[in-house]
Amino acid sequence: MTDDEKKTRKAHGAIRPALGALSGALAGFAALAVAEPVAAWVRPQAAPVLVVGGAAIDRTPAAVKDWAIREFGTDDKLVLRAGILGVLALSALALGILALRFRRSAASGVLLFGAIGGAAAVARPDSAGITDALPSAVGAVAGAAVLFLLAGRLRAPAAEGGSVPGGWDRRGFLLAATAAAAASAGTGALGRALQGAGSRNAAASRDRVVLPAPASPAPAVPAGARLRIPGISPFTTPNGDFYRVDTALAVPEVDATTWRLRIHGEGVIRPVTLSYDDLLRRELIERDITLTCVSNEVGGPYVGNARWTGVRLAGLLAECGVRPPSRGGPADQLVARSVDGMTIGSPVEDLMDGRDALLALGMNGRPLPFDHGFPARMVVPGLYGYVSACKWIEDLELTTFDAYDAYWVRRDWAREAPVKTQSRIDTPKPFARPKAGPVMVAGVAWAQHRGIDGVEVRVDDGPWQEARLAAEGSRDTWRQWSFAWQASKGSHTLTVRATDGTGEVQPERRTRTVPDGASGWHSMVVTVE
């Protein structure tokens, strides 16, 4: 062997690990790309990243989920998806390098990932059965084949004109890698196009919806309910600003023309299956209702007020022959099931006690956005969302709390969770530096279904002073408040507390969100200049 051949062979040896890693990356790309059209054919929810991500969410302890929501907010799912893709990418790179010496073992590793994805798909609460494992399985076979082929080109003996003795099949590798990348890109594009067709059908079904005028419109919001103070939360939260907390890695886009809602279970004398048009033809009511997530920390953002349009849940249940426990009904829990497998259990007594519990179809005068549950969701004033506000509903089952634990209850949250009295300072912001003199302190307070009768503000360790309350929208909405503070120079702590409609004062003691919602006074530090 000549010196030039030795140098070339050494250079080729140095680059082979990088090319092995590239082979693994292309194999991973092929696996995910091939899974796309298969998932479009089976069910979009069976895509490998979604099922693995869903399994990760299902198995994450409540405290960790709470931390993720607190740290990442509505970006928590984006962070999870990025993490899953990062793990898959690193694994693919490692398997590609391994394939340089152990080609069959590395290809088997790709198949193992497919088996994990398939098992996760079948185990999901919304699984349609063994067919949900097909996207992961078929994708893994494609990925293993690509890795086996490319690794073979890197191990092949010298081809005439293509390499040097003891080197690798440069021409064969480049051709195979290019073909694999092109085929994967095309297959992935096909899969996205097929899935996009389903999304377009769902969007078209929503665009065609014209919400009928409600038979019982919401009372006009009192003029004094909307304070014109910069920085305060508006009385009505725009749809685009309304908080979203759920476990769906991809927002379900449901075609309203094929959607159905089934009502059945214990004490249901007349089970029924309803279409979206069936609900639109019913008597609709419209109400302003504030929703709160149980993951909302003291002073947190996961609360909003909207005008909801929908069907009374109590009326629907009564037509099916359901009676609340106080009237001898056998079921004390209504389990709502979402198209993504989420289960949420609500007390039947609360749903039928006269409050405006809704199967909501509209939000702020428009059909529900997909993010917020189109075609239908539950809205129940006075209960935290995890025990009442199921989105993308397709099934309502009457049962008992003893017989069934819903999704969050199995993860250490309380079975029943009435909203706790809370208040929040919206302005000034924490660590603000206002000028000495008049400073407007303002915010919102809420105690749905009990209402807010008073708000007090304290500066440092001084006495509690009454804030000015805006007019009340209803007992089911939050209430704005303001306090004119004559601020003196220096660092100050502002604290707020509320009194609800029963006369109970918001407790001082701080608790975390688990198991039934946070409590405590909201406070912040500002420096007056």
C-alpha cells in the first residue's frame, strides 16, 4: 500500500463515525416519515411522537406536571415534544455509530424503539386497538432497513473506482443516503398532506357553524364592571388570550359533521346519542362564567372569563331520566370522556343543583376554538377545570365515585374540588418602580358560584384597607377591584385578600396546588422612586 493510500485510508477511517451517525439520523428520519402516512390512515393520534409523549404525560407524577405547567406554562407540551425528538435523535446517532461494527444489533435497536412506540399506542386511554401500533411498527421497520443498508455501504469492500483498499463504498453510500433522504422527505410530506386533509375537513365543519341566537341570552354586563385601568385584566378574556391547560400534545381537530355524543350509564333510563346539529337545534343559553385551572398558583395566570353559549347539562341529563343523588339517583359522578382519552369526573349533584352547568358550543359569540374544545366541552361554574371542564367531549357516563377514578384522581388529585376564593394584583407588576404619589393598585378576585363581596389591600404591615369593587357581572364571574395608594419612597410589599359571598375571608396560609387547588394571599414587592 502506498503512502497516499495509507493517508486516504486514515482519512476515511476518521470520517466513518460521523457518517455512521449520519446513517442513524437518516434512519430515524425515515422511521418518523414513514409513520406519518400510516398514522393518517390509522388515526393521527397514533403517530409515534404523540403516543410516546402521551404515555410520558400519563406516567409523570402530579408534582412534576405541576412544576412543568408552572415553569413552561402553555409551552409545556412544546417542551415535551422537543425533549422526545431530542432523545430520539441522540438514540439514532448512537445506533448509527454502533452499526459500524454491529449492524444487526443496531437495526434491532431501531425495531425495539418501534415496539416501545407500539406498546405505548395500544396502552393509551383513547387507543383504538392493535391498529394503533402500526405507525410505530411500520416506521421502525423502515428505519431499521435504512440503517442496515447505509451501514453496509460503510462496511463494504472497496468498489472499483469508488474507494481504496480497506475503505468504504463512498459512491454507494452517497447514492443510498441521498435516496433515503429524498424518499423519507417525500413520504413525510405525503403523510402531512393526508393528515392535513382531515384538519381541513374539521376546520371547514367549524367554519360552517352559525350559532343560533340563545333562547336565554346573558344579561348585559353592568357598565361599572369594566374598570378602565391600564394593566388590569379585562372583564371578558379574548379567545386568543384565554389560558389552555390540558394533556393533548396535538390539539384534536374534530369534524363536527361526524362527531357524536353518547350519554349512558347508571340511572340513565333513556340513553341517547346526539349529533352536533342535534345540540344546535336545542334551546341554547348564554352565560358569563369564569374558569380556573387547579394548577393555578396564587397570583397565577390560569384563570379567565368568557361568555359561553351552550345547552344546559341538567336538562340533558333529566331528559335521559337521570336524577341527582339528593332525589334518589344511583349515580353521584358524571364521567366525561374526550376524543383524546382524557376522563374528567364531576359531581352529579353540582351539575343538577340549578347552577348554569353547560355543554358549551360557543365562546365569546363564536363556535368554540379547537384549542378550547370544539365541537363541545363542559363549563361548570364553581368547580376547577380538572373536575368539570372536559374538552372535545364524545361520551358522558353516569357512574359513582366509588366505582371509577377519573384521570387526575388516579394521579393524587382530589375527587371533588370547588374553586377556592382567590384574588390577584395585576398592576403594578412585581418589582415595578412607580413614582412617589398616587399609584393605582388593581386586579381581579374570584369565587365562582359564591361571588366576591369584598377586597382589601395591605401595604407592608399596615392595616387592611378596603378596595373599590367594580360592579358584579354575576356570582359566577370574577370581579375587578382597585385601590388608590399614596405611595411613599422606598421598598414596599403589597398584599391583597378577598371575602366571598358567604362571608368567608380568603385564608392567609399558602398551600400548593395539589390536591385541590392553591390558597393564600397574593403579594408583591415594588420600589417607589
